[in-house]
Amino acid sequence: METNEKVLFSNSFGTVSDKRVILNYKKGAEDLPVGQITSVSYQHRRNHIFTIGSFLMAIGGLVLLFLSLNNLTGAKALILLFFIVVALLSGIANWIGHHVIIISAGGKDRKPLKAEMSKTKEGREFVEAVKRTIIR
């Protein structure tokens, strides 16, 4: 950072100053001048195919469980119940999805910053800080 540079915002996703934005990745950092940033967005992504598939497998497991309830042994019933719970949790996780921060600079999108569920507020704050800086 330069001595006459003023830090406006900083968190685990990066640092925003009046002259540059530093993006923190797991394997390093990327330094972008504010003048080159054309857009920033906070996107929610879901995988609809896996979501629907997981829910259908859970429903199919439930139907199979109820149809063969008289013929199942304890171990088979527990395995089928475990399969149903895993499929249901997988469907819920895919429905919730994940969040990414997309920054475009110099005419192309930079590597997305992934925001885990526990850091969605921090991700939104970082995006708002970058937006305020590029509007100036």
C-alpha cells in the first residue's frame, strides 16, 4: 500500500482502498486498480439438477420403504433410512446453494470469491464497499 492511500474497508475477502481493491484468495491475492473495475456482483448459485435428483431419490426411498415395510429386516431398514436422510440433506444443501462474488476488471471476470454460509454478511459488505468505491 502507498503512504497516501486510504483504506476504506477490509475483511477476509479483501481490502478496499481509494486507489485499489485487493482480493484475498486461498492461494494468494490479486491487486486491482479501482479505475479498471467495471462491475461487481454478489450472486446466489444453485444446482437445480442435483436438487431435484436428490429430492426424487429421497421420495423414491420413502416409497420403497413403505412398500416393503413388512419384508425388511432391521439392518436393511436402517440402510434405507440412512439413504433417505442423506438424499434429503443433499437436496436441501443444493437448494440453499452457495454465494460468489464476481468482479469484472479490464474487460473480463476475475476468479470468483466463494462466500460460505457463515460469511454471507461479510461478502455483502465487501461488495457494497467495492461498489461505493468505484462509483466515486
